[in-house]
Amino acid sequence: MAVSILDADLGNLANAVRRAEREGADRIHLDVMDGHFVPNLTFGPRTIKALRRRTRLPFDAHLMIAQPGRYIAEYIDAGCDSITFHVEIDEPIEPTLRRIRDAGRAAGLAIKPGTPVLALEPYRELLDIVTVMTVEPGFGGQSFMDDVARAKLLAAREILAHKLHGAEVHVDGGVNRETAELVGGLGVDILVVGSALWIPGRDMGREIRLIRSLADEGYQYQLNAGKPPIPRDRLVQFATLTREGARRLRTEVEAAGIPVLLFRSLEDPADTDDEARRWDVLIPASSEAAARARFGRRRTVIARATGSRAPAASA
Ligand code: DX5
Ligand code: ZN
């Protein structure tokens, strides 16, 4: 859940981001509007930079501006962890996506309700995020466009199919307890939620948990054959190898974009020498299927070549 602060008290944004963090938000979604690309004006990089030290949550910037290329360095400098701008702009898109990625941040493109997913096709290799807008950008509190969600969300996932880890489809606009189950069932990774959380008197924490679990239910029963979703932060053991083998496998898996952790295996006594003992190769559970498809054989080959065996579960 990325909490949009667009409908928070704009006179007290520091309090808004702290509150969102306290109530269980996963990220802060920052809606930047320039009065040109959309008929509304919000805040810019200086405000974002000032908010940066008020919370530890990741900052997810959504730039609804005509010239992101001109200002991108400022948003990077402000501490945005992901930066998404619109494919409908009249300037080159690729250089801006590259600058975001070169800075080590996640890069995304957003599409307005009238823009086909196909418009993203030329940029797919440069995308970490696709944001499908289910309202016309510009204002919070509008109603959710059901038909847009149904027509585009699964197709958006296809655009990111090349990424083995960390690709995200975001849905932005009109997400609330009435619409969360539908978007979850369409495989969305990140729900951007604004006005539903800032209703005076509403228990924000409860609303966040409710919307998140409705989305998870939708995913489980629509797309995931009744099985609950796998949290991205859960790690699984992908192999147990000698140190040399573990390092070799880590290099290859990380080159494909899947993060890897190495831990001393508990199968060997605690005082075993680091070079002599075996090491567990851990990867995010959400990328296990992709890793298995791509590196299942390599894992066995490396295990043989370096004198250790793959775990029984790997067969
Ligand atoms: C609209 C913004 C959205 C908006 C979401 O232009 O991009 O992020 O704030 O707010 P709700 O949840 O009210 O639609
Ligand atoms: Zn937004």
C-alpha cells in the first residue's frame, strides 16, 4: 500500500507522513502536479526533500508534469526511491528513464485511462513500475474506473514479464474497500490509496489493513488458485553449496536481477571453518519460481563442480 498524501492536510505534511507510517503504510505516494500536464498544482522536489527526513518509508513519486526530463535530477536528489512519470508527455522518455535507473532508483511509466498499455511497449526493458491510472490524473477522491482496470491491469503485468524480481504494477485512483478486491484479483502489486484514508474520524490503520487484505483475497481467489500471496520479504533456501559454489551461483542469479543472501548453513556444526563448511543461498520467495526455471540446472551443475549437493527440495 502506497499512501497518497494528496488529500491529507497539506498544511501539515510532516504529520501526514508520520501518521501514515505509524498506521502501517508501506510507502508514501507523492503526487506532483505542475498545472500544465494536469489542471492542478501540488508540491515539488523541495517539499519532498523536506519530508524525506520525517519518515523512514520509501518515497514513491508520481510526476504528473509536462517536462520530467528537465527536473528529474531534483527528484532524485530529493530522495525519491521510485519515480514514475507519464508516457503521454511530449518529450523523449527513454533518457529520463535511464537517468532514474542510473541513480539506482526504480523507474516507472504511468498511463492515463485513455492510453493503451501498448504505448509502454517501446520502453519495457527500462521499466520497474507500470502505473495504471483508474481516474483521470489531477485530483484525489474521484471514482474508480472499473472498465479501465479490467482492460489493462493484467496486460500491464505482461509488459514487465522480463523482470524476474521486483517488477511492480501499481493501480492509482479510486482504490478503496469497495474496489481493492477487484484490483487484487487482477494481480496488482501496489495499491495507491489516497482519499479513502484521510476521511476525518476514520481509523487509518484499520482501513489500510482492510484494503490490503481485500486485495490479497482477490489475488488468492482470482489468480492464485486459492493459495495466499507470497510476501516479497520472505526468503527461501535455493541451494546449499560450498563457499565457492554459493558465491558462483550468487553472481549468476544476481546478474539476472534477483537479490541473493548467503548464510552459513546450519547443517554443519557452528565451529566449522568458513571455507570448509556449506552455505545456504537464500532468495526472495516471490522470485523462487523464476529462479528455479532459470537456474535450476545451473544449481546442480555448480553443486557437482564445487563438490556439494543441491538440497533435496530442489529436485
Ligand atoms: C490522482 C493521483 C492519485 C490520487 C489517489 O491524480 O495520481 O494518486 O491521489 O487518490 P484517490 O485514492 O483519492 O483516488
Ligand atoms: Zn498518484
